[in-house]
Amino acid sequence: MSATFTHRVLPYDGVDEFLAGAVPFLGEGLAAGDRVQVVCGLGLEVLLRDALGDGAGAIRFSDAARWYAHPSRTLADCLSDAEELDGEGRRLRLFGEPVWARRRPLEVLEWQRVEAILNIAFRGTGAAIMCPYAATLPPGVVAAGRRTHPETVRGARAVPNPGYIDPGAFSARCDREPLPPPPAHADELKIDRPDLYWLRAYVAEYARRTPLPDEDLQRLLVAVTEVVTNAERHGAPPLMLRMWTDAAEDARGDPAFVCEVSDGGRWSAGAGFGLVPPRRSEAGACGRFGLWAVRLLCSLVQIRTGPAGTVVRLRLTLPGPLSDPVPGFRPGPGDGG
């Protein structure tokens, strides 16, 4: 396809600025026969339908709260659509307003990272993406939007964004803050001889003492297997497993089951730590997608690596508030650890 991928931010203060950027973008897509997708709240949908008239009938409108439910899954689904359309000689034209309100800081950070990473993931797809950012958003969110979009929209014009930075550099900034240490009540296990069958059983026994739903437990077991395998192959002793429940009393995240795998090695960031989804052409070439699959399986994945070693922390959101933390336990005599 001859179209060039574009990713633009539309900062707006009021209805007039919003429509001045949105209507030309959407109208151009309708005229070109693009698949035009709009993801926003009901208020903006009403505005756009009224402004576009009969043309709005050809647009796919989606609820923003559902669309922006999980960073990696949303990115994967959207990329799959863009690649499929590109193969048909058509273009995905997405007008999406990310949901920033009421998100915890950890969620906000991951969605900002996705805004940066899609500049890598969508290269060559010909997709056109525009993200409106209201002036009423927190200043830090608006500032990050200018760093993650190569172009800024002013009316019907798009101009280079001087605040844009390399996606890899932006992602590194997201991981600049060290992870808080595990709490005192965390269960800790040194893994000397990884026996994955036994290890999954051990994790499952602990997890079943928490409110973690069974479906999420199955996802956790697959994710832990992948991370421990990576640590064994690419890391160095000591290899440690830690688990705990996080009540999120600091308001940085939702109540979560947390599973952490650490080792003494420094992992290479060359593969991007699973941040970029594999392309459709790669699906048949490899049966597993490593850390990308782990990101799909968990609510949030945090990775830190350096001279002191590597930590991969998996978070799975728990339903409802937590009461007391789950007490730790130890494997019995003869268990492999």
C-alpha cells in the first residue's frame, strides 16, 4: 500500500477546536474509502455524528471504556486490523480518544508507553491515527501526548511536533523509577533447579488462597513459566520467585496479585522486552512470543534490569478490596527449590 503511516495528536480546548481537527480527518477517510473507526465517549460521538451528517453512518463508533481496556491487547487488536486492511489495499483510519480519567498512575504510564510504541508497531501498515487530547486533562498527560506523537494537528493542518522523542527513549523513561521493594509479607522462594511442573503447582497453591479468579490463575501460570524460562536461559543466579497481594493503598494501582521473578543477570533490551507485538507474517514462524505473550496475559508487566540483576514483576488485578495479606508458606521437605 502506498499510504504512509501517520500518528497525530489533536490538542483541543473546546468544541470548535475539536471539530476543526476531527472533521477533516474523518471526512478525508470517508472520501478515500478507508475503514474509519472512532473511539470516544458518548458526548463526542454525538458531536461528530451531528457534524458529519449522513457520512457518520459509514463510521464504526466504539465505546472508549471498552476499547481501552488493556494496553497490549488493544494494541494487538488494532495492529491486526491495520495489517489486514493493508493487505486488502485499504487503510485503517482511527480517531481514538484514550481514557485517562480515573486511571491509576501505573495504568496511565502504560497507556502513554503504548502511544509511543505504536509508532514502531504500525510502521508500514499505512494506518492513520489521530488522538484528541482535551486541554482539561492533567498537564502531565498532555505533555506526554506531545512526546509520543510525531505530528500535532492544528485545524486541518498537521505540523511536526518538536516535543516528539524516540519511542525507545520514551519507554526507557517510563522505567526510570525503581520498583518499590517487595513487602515484608511476600512469599519468597529460591529456585536452584527449575522444575516447571512443581513450580506451577507451588504458584497455584499460593494463588488459590487469594481472590484471583481461576481464569486469571491459568494465565498467571503460563506467564510465570515463560518468565522463569527466560530467566534460566538469559539470566544468572540467584533465581528468586516472590508472590504477594498488593492492596494498592498508595493509590498507584488496583488491588493485585503480584508475582515477581528476579535473577542476577542483566537482560538485553534489544528485543524491546516484549513491548512490540509480532506482525501477522511472523505468526507462523514461531510458536511462542515470549514476553509479548506475558504482557497479553497479565494486567501489567514491569521489568527492570541493570548491574544488580533483572526483575520481572507480573500484576493481575484482583476483584474487590483486599483484607489481610496472604501469609507466606514454604515447600515441604523434598520439594524442588
